[in-house]
Amino acid sequence: MVMTRDQAINRWKDVVSTVFWAEESISAEWDARLKAAPNMTHEEQMKFADDYCEAIATEIVSSTTDEQLAAIE
């Protein structure tokens, strides 16, 4: 099935909303580190960004059942 532009926008809107929700959920733990990021070296920032993305993804998956994960295409 080919996705329409509106369907793609709505799908991405759902993804972005989920990321924002997860960021809010982990913000207390990550706030100080986020504020310190501009003072890091480029390499430290890249590592930090990867760690932060992993924390967001972990938060998202933490509220997903194994059945829901299995159903994802």
C-alpha cells in the first residue's frame, strides 16, 4: 500500500509526539546534562547525543508490550 502525503504527515506527527512525551518523561534526569552539552567537545556532544537518543528510545519502548513490539511492521 502506498502512503499518501497526509498519511505520512500524520504518521510522523505521531512519532514526533511520542518523542516529545518521552523527552518530558526523562527531563528531570537529563536536564543538567543537556545544559552542559554546549560546553562539551564535538566528540563528547556526539556521544552525548547518542546516549540521549537511546534514553528517549528506551523510555518509549518501556511502555510498549512485547505483543505491540511484535506487531510493528
